[in-house]
Amino acid sequence: MQVLTSRLDAAKLFDIQTYQYSEVLYLADTVAAGTEKLGRVAISNLGHFFCLYVTGSMTTQYDLGAGATDTGIDYLRGQLRDGSNNRPLFSDFVPLHLLLSPGRRKSLAAVGADSQTLFYPLSFEYLFPANSDILLNVKNDANVPNSYSIALHGVRVLAGASVRGA
Amino acid sequence: MAVVNVDSQAETMPYFFYRRVAVVAPEMLVSFDVPLGFTYLLKRIVSTWDTTDAGATFLSPQVLVEVIHDAKSRYLQPVPFPLALETSPAGAGVLWVNVAATAVDQDAYGRSLTAKPRKYQRTRNYLFEFRSALRFRLSGMTIVGAVADNNHPSYIDILTEGRLNADRQRGDLWR
């Protein structure tokens, strides 16, 4: 049980939430076999997005001759960029399993346990400006399509006076 | 509640160095250069490597690591120690060798590893000045050559999580 030791000031909290509030941006895409694809999520003109954590998962499909099957191997690698200035935030394409929790999205037909038993969101503190994109360039080394889905957890900071009404 | 102003162009930003290293010798050096004009705060090291051959025979290569601040020739540990004690997921299982050339991997070098994601990491919090390098000296490895064509070594993935800090005290760089 969590005990609150101070009274919550609803008026003050609502006032703060007028300007900034918790938000999750979601990016999901499928990358065709042996190709590269640029995924993007728009920050929009609503306000800046201060990212705090990244979570995500991906499929691990490959065709060994009998159709796509879940091999448990990570075929996806990606590079994150700040779309406002095309600034790379990784030095190279990083295998997604090194970044994402819970990671592998297991197919029902696949044997073996899930590779992730605990949940450790990646700490990633970065301010993405309004009117820009978060870019994730992903390469798929498999001979079948693979998908990924990523959630960016952070705080929306409203940008302009017109939006804030101030 | 205080208002915090964030300078998105000059404050710190997350930056991850990554390299896949082919194990071609029992002792190897891996270096990451800190970009000019930035210092680099190393937060965490995430690493993985294959522990089986193509026949799923468990080989369990041991990997020892020494983290070195090269500008000062400073070793961040007195003796090499197992990389598995520094990082997760460490040994990852299968090295994928059924690789065909693709548009994004024309030489079929993408020898992917088992998707065994990161778990809890301990934090280093060590600062490297600009124009220095993070250096990893890997040793103690059993070379796994028994993959499908018997010609390719195994691989070690090294990812460093950290933050680049604009070194604004070096004013000439920013004027």
C-alpha cells in the first residue's frame, strides 16, 4: 500500500497539466524481407516531447523452406534519429534485442520460452522538438517480413501560447 | 514548481556506440572515439555473443574484458574479468548462419544472434573527455569456428549507452 504523506493540490496539478502531461508515442511498422525502412512518428505542432523511456518488441521470423517460422533470432537492427536535425542518436544500426524490453514477440507455434522474463524499459532522456519527427531506420536481414512496435514514454510540453491559451 | 529550461541544441543527449566484432584472435581491441567537441558519459555496457555452433552444440566461450580510458592509459579494473559479470544478456545462444545476401546486407554478414534482450544493467558513470576513446580489450575467448561453413568466427556485440555532452568550455568550437 502506498501512503500519501502530503495533500494533493488538485488545482495546482490541473494547472501544471495544462502545460505538460504524461504521454506515450507509439511507432509500429513491418519491414519487408531483406530491405530497409524508415519508420517515423510525428511530434506534431501540439508541443515538444521530452522522452524518458523506450520499450518495444519485435518478431523473429525466418523461412527455412517450410514457410515463415519463429526462430527466436533477432533479424532487425535500427538506428534512431532526431528528425528535426537528422542527428543520429546511435553510432550504427543496433540489433533491436539489445535495446528493447520485452523484446521478442513469440509466435504461438514456436517452441521455447520467451526470452524476456522481466521488464526493463530503456532509459532514454531526450527532448524532441515540436513539428519534427522521431525517425527509426530499420533493416531486416531475414528472408521474410518482420515487424516491430516501439513505445516512447515521456512528457508532452505544450509549445505555443496559442496552444496553452496563455 | 520551478520551470526548467532545456536547451535542446547544447544540453546532453543520449548517444549509443555499437559495434559487432568478429572474433578472429584470442585477444582483441575495440575502440569507440568520442566525437570532437563532446565529452561522453558512459552509463552502461550491453553486450552479447553466441554460445552455440550451427549444430546447437553448447560451446560457452568465456570472454574477459578490460575497459580502458585510452587518453590516460587508465584501466578501470585491476585485472581482466568476465564480461558476463558486467553486462546482460551476455551469452545469447545461437549464432544464425543461414544467411543469404540481401539488399541491405549484400555480403551476408548479418549473422544475427538469438533475441535475448537486455535485462538489468549496472551503471558505470564514467566520463571520457573529447578526442579520447573508450577502449575494450577482450581476451580469454575460445574461438568458435565450428559454424556451418567452418570459415567464419563468432561475433561479439558491444553496445555502450551514454550521453554526449557539448563541451562548451571549449568556447572556440561553439563561436
